[in-house]
Amino acid sequence: MIAVLMMLRPLRIEYPDAWYHVMNRERRADVIFPGAQNYDLFNELLKEIAGMWTIRIAANGLMPDHYHMLAHPPRS
């Protein structure tokens, strides 16, 4: 039998009109953006998705193994 260990994060505290720092890092520090073309593709997808979900992105930073962004979700 294989045991799966899941790391659950606590629920996010939400505030009206809050901006959120969003980040995602590759688990083993492997490169996920190997070149400029990958950065451009990520930015194009981010624009498309932000438009679909009406999320405002104030800033984003891409590094070879992770990204950060400052995002404002729509009001629910």
C-alpha cells in the first residue's frame, strides 16, 4: 500500500478589496521556464485567464523555477 502525504494549508483569510501575493515554486528547484519563449507564453496565458475570471494583476515576476504575482480577485 502506498501512503500519500498531503500538506494542507489553512483557509485563506479574505478581506474586501484585498490584494494577494500568489506564488508557486517547483518542488525540486527544477527549471520550469527554460527560456524567454516560455516567459512570453506564461504572460500571454496569464492575461487570458485574468480576463476570463476578471482578476486584476498588478505585477508579476518570473524566475526559472517559480513565479510571484500580486492579484486582486473579483468580488463574490
